[in-house]
Amino acid sequence: MSHPFRTALVVETQKLRASRVVLAASVLVLVGISVLVGAMTAAAEAGNEQILSQLGTLADGGGWERFWGVSAQVTSAAGLLCFGVVLAWVVGREFADGTITGLFAITVPKATIALAKLASRWRGAQWSQSGSPHPWW
Amino acid sequence: MVELRLSARGLRRVFPGGAGVHGVDLDVGAGQVHALVGLNGAGKTTLMRLVLGMLQPDAGTVRIGGRDVSRADAMTWRRVGHLIDQALIYPELDVTTNLALAALLHGVNAEALPATIERALVDLDVGRYSDVRARVLSSGNRQRVGLAGVLAHDPDLIVVDEPTNALDPAAVIRLRDLLRERADRGAGVLVSSHHLDEVARIADRISVMNNGRLIGTLNPGGVDLERAFFTLIHADDVKPST
């Protein structure tokens, strides 16, 4: 019998990779960040006072320095939002789809499954670059 | 003496309003199909949730393979297959992957996975859907896949709640044969159903549940089970509460 965390990670990664919700959230976040950063940088360049006051110390800079500063600000807020949405989904879907009863009375404890849900995003990204060594492993 | 796959003693769980399970003793032996029958709300599903550790009892104990459920480890759960309410099926995954994940979660090794999946596909006759995403399957075929996942790891104890829901007559017969075959090979089976004639064909013991208690048994080989069932229910309903 395999290690419970390894098993849970394989299961959660498979679910995450096949999920349209995660794909849609990722695309929306990427597009949203690009639009927001572009719009804020352009508005700052045009001298929009409301945007400049929101940017704080970044408003004093210009060019790439301001662009990267705005990008970091927007990405951190959007990343947190995306993480929250995906986390709520990966847990909530077990209840919405009625699969939660199937996660009882199995060899993997529920706390381990919860941990694997958090870890699966990193593992999924790793596999998408290198490929899984086994179809389910 | 028959080895007990499942044993519950004095099991009680009462919900606000009084519904629930009120002191149930239940045994499922190796090689035995034990059927639970009762009206809606009798407490069959609650009882099954309690024996699988999905609900904490207010009182009483449950032992699976001799081990207390509250301290059950992975080796204990490795020997259990269950389907309560919804099957463990993810709509975005194809049938093969769903079966693979169910087998992994029940302790099947990666090396044994291909053979396990192949057997599960054949057992419930879902091989033609192996590459199909579960979301496009009919509810009957989803139920077949769910049951395939329950039986794939060859459990010693099978707990299934209304397993014939949404199944066509051919699948009902196939499932009946599978449960009987698993029991004949030594598994203990606890199955709930509303269909008396259906359970009579496979059960070694039929327990009748009413208002959260086991109130009697029916003879699987008896005639007019329906009359015997309602006689028990009526006698229990008119009995003064103690």
C-alpha cells in the first residue's frame, strides 16, 4: 500500500488537471492582471491623480520601475483572490458533487486529503512541465 | 463460528426532533448478505453512516474485522467498499481515471492498478465507456461505475445503500450476482433496499428497520414478504412507546 499523502496527491492532482474551474480561474486571473496593469500604468502615465494617489510611492517612479511595481501590487491581490476561489472550490466541490461520502472509510485520512488539496497545485504545475512518470502516478 | 466482518452494539445517534438510530445491534458475518429494509426515514442510511464512521454515535460501538471503527487504520479501511448516497465519481474525469482514483484511495498499488481497472470495467459492463467523461454518462451508468469502484479492490466488507437506484434490470441482475459471488468468496455484505423481492433473491438475513430500530427479520425464502413486512411495521407503529 502506498504512502497516504502520495496517494492523495496523485488523486488531487488528477482532479485539478482535469478541472475547467481551475483552468478558467487561471485564464481569468492572467487576463485580469494584464488588463489592470496596462490600464493603471497608462492612467498613471497620463497623470490621472486618483490612480497616482493610489499608487503611493510608486507614483514617483516611471517607466519600467512603475510598471513592475504596479504588476507586483495587482498580481499579489489577484493571486490571493484566485487562491481563495480555487481553494474554496476544491473543498466545496466534494460537498456539491456529493463525493464527500466516498472520502470516508478509505485508506487516506481526510486531513491528508485536505493537505494534498493545498499541495496539488504545485505538483500539477511540476507534472505539466515534465510529464507524470505513470498515468496515475 | 462465523467470523464477523461487521459488528455494531447499542448503536445510537439521535438528531434534533428525535429521528436517527436508537440502540441497534447488528452483525454481518463472513459470507453473509445482510439486507436492511424499511420505509423512507427508517434510519437505514444513518445506520450505514454510523458503521462507516461518517457519523459519530451518541452511544455504542462498531467493529470492522474486529477493530473498533473509532481507531480504524488504513489496513482496516483497505478491506471496506462502500456506496452511500452518491458514488465517488468526478464528472470531469473519464471512467478509467475515476476507477483508478477509487482503487488508489482504497489502497491498491500502482502495479496492480491496470488489472484492477480492467476487472472493474468488465464486472459492471462499463468497458465501452472507459474513455468517456463521467459527466456525459446517464445516471444508471454513473451508478454502474460507482459500484465498480466499490468492488474493484476486492473488499471483505461491502456496505451499499440502495445500490440498484437508477440501474436497468440487466445491471440489477449483474449486481445481484456480483454481491452473491463476493459473499460466497467470504465477504460480508450489508445492503439496504426498498425492493423486497430483490433482496430476497440474495440475502441470507433480512432485518426490518422502523423508527431507528431493528424491529424484526423476514425469512428470505418466505412467501408474501410484503405482507410480512407491513405486519411488522404496523405492529411496531401501534406498539405503545416505552
